[in-house]
Amino acid sequence: MKSLAKIIGVGLVALALPFAALAGSEKSKNLNLDVPNLTSANAEAQVQAALSGIEGVEIKQVNSKSGTVHVMIDTEKVSPETVVNALKSAGFEAKVRAEQQS
């Protein structure tokens, strides 16, 4: 009976591990930024170019119609300020609109 309990216990832990990883790593954070001068497809391409070279930044959406940028960052590699500064260096004013743990 004890070995059956061990097998069940190990099986439950094995099943729980992938879900624990998906439950929200504290190192991943969603950033939504307002970028008022993001007004064209060309500007979208410039924003994507500015952010694509930053390790720890995953671009989710760049939208010139709403003037917003949505990225996921690995907070162990990059800060929200780094993202804002990269956009400013590319000529775009940017402000973090909302920060959410993923």
C-alpha cells in the first residue's frame, strides 16, 4: 500500500510541475505602453526594430492605430525602464500604461 501511495504522490507531483511553470513566473511581466507618436506602419517597423534586439523582450503587439505596444519581458534580464529608454532612443515617447504579472 505504501508503494502505491508513493507512485500516486510522484505522479501528482509530475503532473503539477508543468502547471506550476505556467501559473506565472515572477520573472515574466506583461508591459503595455502608450506610444503617442506611433502613427504609421513605418513607425511600427521602427519600434519592432528597436525592441527586437533586446534580450528578454518578446514583442506581442505593436499597434499604430491605438498607439500602443504590448511586450512580455523577463525581469531577470531587462527592466521596464530599459524598454522605455530603447523606444526613446528610437525617437518614440513611451509610457508604461499597465504592468501585470503573467
